[in-house]
Amino acid sequence: EMTKELQKRTNRAETFSTDLAHEIRNPLASLKGASELLDKTGNPSDKNKLMKIINHDVERIERLITDYSQMLKDEASLSREKMHKVNLMKIILNVVEDFKQDLENQNKNIEIKTHFSNSNENNYFIIGIENRLEQVIANLLDNAISFSGNNQKVEIDLTETSSNFVMTIKDQGPGFTEASPQKIFKRFYSNRPEKFGQHSGLGLNIVKSIVEMHGGEVRAFNRTDNQSGAEIEVNLPKKI
């Protein structure tokens, strides 16, 4: 029994280490790009923007390392007791703002649009872990952008039912070729056109784990509004 338990812990540690390497790659690339541009620009305003990006990416990497280390030490750290009342609308807007700045820094002409069915931010509270929800939105945005070309648009809609908030991320990429798009949430699953994305297939599996930890569910479709592209739907229970 001790040998089996040790093997389980070893496998879990290896899995988390692989996930961590994947998650760090994106902010590290952004950090590298911003630091290279910092040497080339003489405009104080541009330098301030680049410094904000660098600081944000460093904080994101530090947060990832801390969180994953904690997961290895104690999976109970992600239990219900660690969750708090958080504002889903604010979380979305903060992550979107960071991505808009990154796209501008990289000279990518991809528009991110947000739409909320209720303009009152006080109506969007849930019980959750803020940095994990940030991770969900960042992973889904990063995935949508990786399939998007110049002059295309990524949309985030937040609506509600009687019991759930429904967040939908839509892109204008090629969509899914799978008969069952739910396969994309399997660990290491990666069935992408050659020129789209550079991901190993871990990000969406992490999304699924975090959403389910919050008592929600995530689903994938080809867009249902007569446009090409993919649509990811995240259902999260409202604050009780």
C-alpha cells in the first residue's frame, strides 16, 4: 500500500511539473518580448507600458510556481474552504485588459470584445478562487487567439440562467474537425492545423479541472451563429 501511494504521488508530481512548464511558457515569452523592446524604445510612455507588462508577467510566473508547489504539498488547498466571494465580471475584464496590451505589444491586429447581459458588476459574484478563474479565462483566450489571424475577433459573452453564469468564448478560426469536440479537454490532446497554435494540449485540460473544482462544467462546439470558428462554454454556479 505504501509503495502504491508513493507511486501515485510521484505520478502526480510529474503531471503537475509538466503542467507548470506549459503554463509558464506563455508569460515567459511575453516577458522576453517586452524586455527586448525595452532596450529599443526611447519613448517614456512606451517604456512604462512595457514595464507594466514585465511586472505582470513576473507576478504571473511567480503565482503559478507558488500555486503549483502548494498543489503538490497539499491538494486540500484547492478545497471549498479556500474559496471566497469573487466578482466574475471584474476578473474577465482584468484578464482581457492584459491580453489587449500583450496583443498591442506584439503588433497583432486581433480584437477582443466583451459583452455582459447585465451592466451592473455587482450581479456577477460567485464563490471561487480568483487566480484559478483568471487561469481559466487566460487559457481560453490564449487558445482562441492562437487560432485567430489578423483582423479577426475573439468574443467573450457573460450571461446568466437562474442558477449559473454562462461564459462563452468565440473565435473566428477554423473550428473543430472532431466529431466530438469534448476530446479537446483530454490531457495532451492536440489536433490542430499545422499553422495554428503552438500548444502541447494541456491548457484546456487544466481549464476543465479548475471549472469542475468550482462545481461547473465546460463544453466545446463549432459556432452556432452561422460563422466559422470555435465556441467554448463555461457554466459556473452563482454565489449561494
